[in-house]
Amino acid sequence: MSISTPLSGANQPLRGILLVVLATFLFAGHDALSKFLGGLYPVVMVVWVRYLVHTLLMAGIFLPSAGLRVLRTKRPLLQLLRALSLLSTSLLFTAGLQYIPLAEATAVNFLAPVLVTALSVPLLKEKVSLGQWLVVVMGFIGVLVIVHPGGELYTPAVLLPFCSALGFCFYQILTRLVASHDSPTTSNFFAGLCNTLVMSALVPFFWQVPSLGHGLLMLALGAAGMTAHLLLTQAFRLAAPALLAPFGYCQIVFAGLLGFLIFSHVPETSTLVGIAIICLSGLGAAWMQRRA
């Protein structure tokens, strides 16, 4: 999702902050549902439902007013790569949730902004200061604290949320590249439709008939993700991204609470320290990017 500056005359920081906090809660709820459903059904099927509902909701909202021109893109190849990067993130993160607790997986996935800083040098030819390199190192130290030898997360499965963060990093970089060519609505609709088509080709090989209750939870999964994206879009129309960025880390807090309430998981002290380090590194990267 691209981030725009607030609309003229619509600078309402408190409303923007509240919308971001609500969006992070919905994202955490979305991930909790993914973890629960992924333990009962194939990951491919869970991710397919998420994108199918997302695309149908977007079609219902935007097609009546904008028509098919909402899908017209000036950079189709970049949009395709962006969509596939997001799809890789969804598949890897959902798979990782089957082995890694919710809060820890979410924290590792929040390495993405730090990875963007590191990869912006070779991919975007940007200059990165010594301070920015320090927050990159700091982010990786946070992961090492979480995944320390002898800890419960010292397992190859932690590579799944890490690779998810890497996929989300490429998604963010590609979002920056297409932002000057296509609108956020076009980018989000294109990604949703593309990934729905890809997953629709795969889901017949993994199909299981869900119960009525689980089917409703799958619909709630897609609705939560789509609603959260719409709330974020509105939030960034009401307040500056630099003000709102720190509140995105509320998602880790909500993930920890839902992980405790639903899955009875209590993070280790070292895990909490590692999560704090990752949050600080991400906030540091955002602050330095704002200064730049």
C-alpha cells in the first residue's frame, strides 16, 4: 500500500491515529484467524479465501463508480512482481504461523522496513547513512535475541516469517516504484485480482470442504484484511505518515494479546527484549527516513 500525504484541510491526527490502531488490531485478528484455520486446512486454501474475499469486496466498492479502468496500469510488469511479492509474504507468513507463536512471527515480519533500508542501496541507488546501517544491524540483533540457541524458537521454521519479511520488503520497494505511475486503488485491486487468479489455479489441488462455522471464519478473515487496508488508506488521508508510522507497531502488542488469549502462549523474557529491539530499529529507520 502506498502512503500519501494528508489531504488539504483534512489534517486530523487523532482520528488518523485511532484508525491506524484499529487497523493493526484487525491485522492481528486476521493473523490469529490465519493461524487457527491454517491448523485445520491447507495454507493454500486459507490464503486463497483471503484474496478472494479481498478482491470481491474491492470490486463491489470501486467497480460501480470507476469501472474496469481501475485496473489500467502503466507498469504491468512491476505490478505483477509487486503482487507476487505480496503473495509470497502471505504464503510464507501463514505457513510460519503453524510453527511460530503469533507475536514472535509478527515481530520478525516487522523487519521489513529495516530490510527496505538495506536493499534500497543496490535496488534504488539510494544513499544510506551510518545511522541507518546501525538500525539495520540493530534489527538483526533483535531477531538473534528472539531466536537464540537453546530457545524454543531456535528452529529452521523461523526462516518462514523471515522470508516473509523479505518478500514484504520487495513489496514495499515495488510499491514505491509504481506509486508515481498508478493510484493506490489500482495497485491494491491489481494485486488482489492477480493473487486471486494464481491461488484459484492452485486451490483445487488442496481443496477441503469447510464446515459452516469455519467457512464463516474464512469470510471474516478476508473481511478483516480488506477492512484494515481501507482503514489505513483513510488514516493516511487524515494525518502525516511520519506521525502514524510508530502506531503501526501496536500490531505486535495485539498479536501478543491474541496469542495469549486464543493460543495460551506466553513469550519468554528474551523474546520480549528481542521484540522491543526490532520495534526500536523500525522506529529508528522511519525517523531517519523522515529526516532524509
